[in-house]
Amino acid sequence: MKKINLKVNGMVCNGCENRIENALMAIEGVKKVKATHQKGLVTITLKKEINKTLLEEAIENLGFEIIKEN
């Protein structure tokens, strides 16, 4: 199974984590999501290949910012 780690800016509490986890779990092909506001990290485990942009847009639509890796 493939894992994707995203750095996310704007998470400040458990409620933020829950919003992100719920939004990503609604996407078909996502097996598990763990968001950690202390680290600003979202780890997504996939059942099948999913376009990373789709996952990033779901988080951005909630008002959070994806930190792009250089």
C-alpha cells in the first residue's frame, strides 16, 4: 500500500485534524488518514493509486495550506 505524507499549514487543534481526516476518508481509494497538528503532517494510506492533487485540493478546500517540498 502506498503512503503519502503532506505538510499542512493551519492545523491548530484536534478539530482541524478531524476535519481533514473526514474529508480525505470520503475519497474513494483512501484507506487510512492520520493528521497531526503538532507536526503539521497528514499521512494518507491508499488502497489504490490516487492523484495527489485530488488529496491536496480536498485539504485546501477546508482552508488549510499545503506546504510544497522543494
